[in-house]
Amino acid sequence: GGTIGILGGGQLGRMLSVAAARLGLKTHVFEPGANPPAGDVAHAVTTAEYDDATALEAFAASVDVITYEFENIPTAALDLLERHRPIRPGREALRVSQDRLTEKTFLSDLGLGVAPFAAVDSAEDMAQAIEMIGVPSILKTRRFGYDGKGQVRIDSRETAGSALDSLAGAPAILEGMVDFTSEISVIGARSSRGDVAAFDPGMNVHVGGILRTTTVPAPIPDSLRTDAVLLAGRILNALDYVGVMGVELFVTPAGLIVNEIAPRVHNSGHWTQNGCTVDQFEQHIRAVAGWPLGDGSRFADVQMENLIGDDVSKIPALAAEPDTALHLYGKAEARPGRKMGHVNRVQRDERAASG
Ligand code: ATP
Ligand code: MG
Ligand code: MG
């Protein structure tokens, strides 16, 4: 037995709770928002703010280990929680990935390729950064961005000033635009013993800054697949990481460039639910619970497609499609850009079918 505390009750927390339940573990979710998707499946839910010390302490006391579904947890809350229970993945992974500047610096210090980047805190910084990096480039807030939010593309030097203004004074980073042939990601895992594993890299297609599809196998040479997995392993080991991590990569003619890392289960790993014996959610739960990692080898070709906003109207048709697994998050309201669920279209290995 045992109880896993999860910070964040969105769809990732929900799918982590399902995976934990399958292993006979309970989950207790901490989430400020009302009616969180994870609330339907978790054993307990605390609805409180991250500055509520009493609620945080009671939450910590009720669990054996604490994990999270998003990286932007306030530092003071983490400090308090960590006085009571272990947080996995650990604080270093959070420190590095909460801020794009820290993250890019960490990755480039590891010897990994990243886009040219510069910190931008003022109009003077902006002028210097554009001088150094040029256009096209992309200005991003250092913190709190997701699904392409807090980003603006700069195509000409004349628009650099207005780009900076649009971020309303938030600390930012300017990145050179990477001319990629495709985007892939590796979902890596590391156990508390230090064993490392990785799922087969998937190819990701984004529309409007939001992940649309992930396809496995990614149409890339085997050598690149190996590079991607080894690179993810280096990141996991450098952070003494415990849990699952998403590593987003650009494929370029000169090799792999790391876009960003996410210290948690990742949208581009949802295909594993129907393509592997042990999916990314169970793998994460195993790692944080101190279990050995499971078998994450891929037994089918899969395309994962996110259901975003109005895509919910396609659900009846999708439910009737052969070889298609529906995963719905139980969100009542389908707002534009909101992730409502996903489908995994599965093409089983011929050998499995005939064997
Ligand atoms: P996520 O939801 O994955 O956390 P995010 O808001 O953190 O997204 P990024 O991953 O930084 O955003 O960027 C979103 C997408 O924008 C990338 O997947 C890529 O398609 C494009 N992009 C971002 N930065 C660059 C870059 N430097 N060069 C080329 N394309 C980029
Ligand atoms: Mg991101
Ligand atoms: Mg991203």
C-alpha cells in the first residue's frame, strides 16, 4: 500500500491517479481550482491555494511521497512540503525547468545543443539580443509559459520593441528560430536506484503552439533515435532524477537541438497508454513509489491526436472507429484551446496478430 500526493489535478494528475490505482496505490491530489479532472479518480482531493500552509501540511501528512503534474509550483510551498515528505522528481529538476533561462544554461553546460539564447529584461537587453541572435527569433517569458502562451515571433528587427511590450515587463528570453526538419520528444524515466529507461521517440506536430499529434515510430534514422535516447539519459542522470521526464527536441541537419524539458509526464507520451505494456503514467508512479521501472518497449505503431476545444463534437464518430482508444478528461466545458481528451490510433504489429 501507500499514498502518493500529486500537486495539480488536471488531466495529467488524473491519468497518474488511474495508474496508481491499478498498482493498488492511493492518490491524494492538491489543486486550487474547483472540480479538477483528477478529482473523479483520486482517493482524496484538497482544494486549497499554494499559500495555505495549514492545508499543505495536512496534505503532506496524509501521503508517503509527493509528485506533481506541472512545474510551476511556488517555491515556498515546495519548501514547506519538503520539510515533511520527499518530493520526486527532486527540487533540482524543478529549479532548472521552472525558468527557460536556467534550463537553457543547464542544457548547454551539459554540452547539449540548444537554440542561441539571451536574457531580456529591458529594451537595452532586447536591442543587444537582437543584434547577437538576429531574426527570425522568438521572444518567450522565462516562466509560466505553456501551449505557446507568452511567446511572440519576431520576423523583422523593427517589431522587436512591440514584441517586448507585448510581454508587459515579464522577464524574457530571446531564442534564435531553429530551422528544424521535424520535432520529436523522448519520454525518459529514472528509478530511485538510478536505472534509466526511455520510450521510443515520437514525432510531434504543433498547431498554433499546441501539440496536435504525436506519431510513433518517428520517421527518423535509427542513429538519431539512439542519440535522442542517450541525450535524455544524460539529462536524467545529471539531475539525479526520479520519475518520468519529457524532453522536446528539434531535428536539424546538424543533429538534435533540445527545445525544452518537462519534469513530469508529458502530452507527447500519451501514445504509450496503448503502445506499451507499461505506459508513462505507470512508469512515473513506479519511479516515485520506489518500484523498479516497468517494460516500456513499444509493441504497436500509434498516432496520438489531442482533442482540443470543439473537437469534442468528433467524439461520437471517434468512439465508433476501429483500433482507436479514446481518453477523455471529464472536463465539462470545451473552451477554445482547452485539451479535452486524446485518441490513440493503434496499428498492431503484424507479428503479434499472426503469432
Ligand atoms: P509546451 O506546451 O510544450 O510546454 P511551450 O509553451 O513551453 O509549450 P515551446 O515548447 O517553447 O512552448 O514552443 C512551442 C512550439 O513553438 C515548439 O514546439 C516549436 O514548434 C515552436 N518553437 C519554440 N521555440 C522555437 C525555436 N527556438 N525555434 C523554432 N521553433 C520554436
Ligand atoms: Mg513548455
Ligand atoms: Mg514545448
